[in-house]
Amino acid sequence: MMCPHCLVAPLRRTMPACGKGELAHMKKVLVTGAAGFIGSHVAEALVGRGDTVVGIDNLNDYYPVAFKKRNVEELSKNGAFHFVQGELEDVALLNDIFHKHGITHIAHLAARAGVRPSIENPYIYASANFNGTLSLLEVARKHSVENTVVTSSSSVYGNSTRIPFREDDSATDRPISPYAATKKATEVLSYTYHKLYGMRINVVRPFTVYGPRGRPDMAPWLFLSAARNGTPIKKFGNGDTRRDYTFIRDFTQGFVSALDKPLGYEIFNLGNSSTVSLNEALDIVERVSGKKLIIEQHPPQPGDVELTNADVSKARGLLGYAPTTSFEEGMREFNAWFAANV
């Protein structure tokens, strides 16, 4: 049985030594979705370098709330982190946060996640992903926000045949799940606010981010859990589907760089830029865990894409983005954390 208080990798709580010049450049960042997997890593990186962070999260039960609460508890040990529980659709709450904390930057990571659940309940995805982003941008435009990063998804590429995926691919106009459709909508909305109000917004498209404190509904966690517990793993399709798995440390570096660079309006892929098939991923899990997987065969799932593969040349050139962690290296580190904490 998993202990929720052990499900968080230790968060760094050291403040960097800095002079007056560096202090002048410290940011006051609103991190939405700060209790989640990616949000907690971004918040950790920001407070670790000396920024002030206000984290907002509704602590929904898409996966165990105890995991998210533990992330918040660890982050709150740093006096530069402040947490607010609430909904992004609550405009009065957002206005209060901006007035009280003097927010200069926004790291927007809050979203209702998951392709398959979005097919079953698209309304909650439209509300959380689109309406939440609309409320955030509407409040932000009235304040002196220097730069915003909006998190989209690699799911917007659907089953594009233009490999690797480039940010200007027109396939993003044809999403194949409600989740992907809401993410594309936030990209378009972000451009509208840039065009109307001159807001500086960078949009990032993550590609299957994984690692310590990962989401328990995602494949890397499910694979390791099945291997270590000797339970069956569901394999959808013949195993030829391929994913561009991105280690959390690499993604966080790219995201923070996007926050630091107000470029007007730009979209960036943040992936590893190499792909791993489902069959290869299962083999790697067996190697890093030293366990034999029990495979349970299932048909392909509606809404799933055949391949994700990021062209990261734009992010490399404009953000200095440099992913270095292979899937096997990342899974070895994830497995070590998993063994010690789950």
C-alpha cells in the first residue's frame, strides 16, 4: 500500500546567494496547477533560484488529492512560496491574488488532464481548460504582467503525418479528442489576448512528461507500478505506437526559460525529440526494474494518437532548450525514486 506522504521527491529549499542587481530581477510568479506533477517542479525551480511564487490549485480528485497536498506541504517549507486553493474561474479570487502579491509573471499549468476521460466528460474539460484560461488572461491583462507561459499539449497534433511535429503544423487545427480541442483553444485565445492587448505570451507544448512525483495515471508510472507489484499492465494495440517521452528536469528547464523570455507570442515544442515505441518502453521498464511484466492485451483506444515526435529546433534556438535525458536514463532515475518512495 502506498503512503501518500512518501510520494514526493524532496524539494530543494535553498535560496541562492545574490547581490542587489540580481534581487532586482527576481520575479513574482503566479503558478497555476502548482500542486500537480509539473506545476510543483516548476514552482520548485522558481523558488529555488530566489523568485517569489504564489501557487493556485483546486486540488481536484483526478488522481489522489493526498499526493497534491504533499507537494504543497513541501513547497510551503520555503517562505517564498504561498499557496491558494481555488478555481481559476473565480475572477474575484484572481484579482485579489494579483493585487495582494504584485504578480509580474504567470506560469499557467493548471488543466484538466487526460485524453480518454475527456471523451467521457467533455464539459468539465471545456470549463477547466478554456474557461479557466479565459478568466486568467482577462484578469492578467489589467495588471502589469511582464510575461505569461500557457501550457498546451502535444495532443493538439493529432495524427499528423508531418514528422517530426513542428509548431506551424496545420494538423493542430484538427484535434481528435475534446482534451486536445480545449488545449488548441487556449492557444488561439492566448494569441487573441496578445493581439488585442499586447500581452506577451509564450505557449509550450509538452510531450509526455514523466519522472519523480509523476502522475499516477500516466504510462511511465503505471508501467513501474505494474512491474514492481507483479500486476498486469494493459497494452493497447500491437505496441507499435510511439511517444516522445520528456524527463521532468528537461521540461522544467525549457519552461522556465520560456518564462524568462518575453517574445511577444510564440509556440514552442518541449519534448525530447526522439521516440520510443510502446514495445520498447515495456522492455526498458523490465530492464530498469529487474522485473518481468505481465501483459494484458487490449484493443487500441479511441482518441489515442499513433505517434508524437517533437521538432525542438525552435525552442533550442530561442530558449536555449537542451533536453539530455534518454528514456532509459530517465526511467532508471524514476525507478530509483519509485523504489524509495512508493
